Amino acid sequence: MIVRAMTPQDGASVIEIYGRGIRTGNATFQDHPGTWDDWDSGHLNECRLVACDQTDRVVGWAGLSGVSSRCVYRGVAEISVYVDPDAQGKGIGTALLGALIAASEAQGIWSLEAGIFPENIASIALHKRHGFSEVGLRRGLGRMGYGPMAGQWRDVMLLQRRSTTVGVD
């Protein structure tokens, strides 16, 4: 497996993997993946990564979204990491998250945030292994619009990783 910069040619694979993650019911409130243009406009241009298998097939991706347009938050980003369900358990999430952290720090980002459903135990564990800590639980943050939990209000665990190299005096 290799982790490399995402290109627009990876767009169809990124959207497919995102859609498969959505269908698990434990990845996001969003009920459909949208288009590549939707994804592209919703993520920062920097720090877009894909993981590819030995045949160069995209098996996972990672990216960042801004948390605010206010200048004081320019070094704070929300992360997304998605791995093809057929490729999970092979260290792809670990490789992507490690590379995303390094890439974000190279871009001057000092704080990464992740919002994860508490039921997504594997994702929470992955983030904690990479230095994220639980900041709090956002109770009833949104109502699920699809899947087995449709109509239920869902909590979201907020995790944060503060860089030890960027933005420290």
C-alpha cells in the first residue's frame, strides 16, 4: 500500500468509498456522497491523500475541512478518513491518519478535530492511537435521516489533536 496526494482523477473512487462509508450508518449524518464537485468544494485544497493497493486501486482517503472562516481558526481543521469496508483492518486508516497529521503540520495547521459517533469504536481507537483526546460529547447533535437509526438523535464525540510542533512557543 502507498499513500499519495489525491488527484481529481481519484474523485470517482473517493466518492464511491465515501458512499460505502455512509451506508454503514456510523460515519456521518450525510445521507449521500454527492458529486466530486461537492466533495472538492467542501474540503481544503491542501492535505488530500489517498491510499492505494498494489494495483494502484484507491482503498481509502483522507482530507481536511475548515472549521471557521475567521482568521484566528486558520490553523484548525476537521479531518475525514474513510477506508473501503472491504479493505479495513489492514492498517490503511493508520497510514492515512499518520500521513494526514504530518501533511497538516507541514501546512501550519496546529489543531485537528474529529467528530465521531460514539458507536464507531474502531475510529475512536484509531484517533486516540494518533494522539487525539476526547474533548467532549455533543449530545443530540443531529437527527439521523437514513439507515437503521433514522429518526434518532445522535451524539457525536469530539476529539482533538494539538500539534506539539506547530503553533508552540
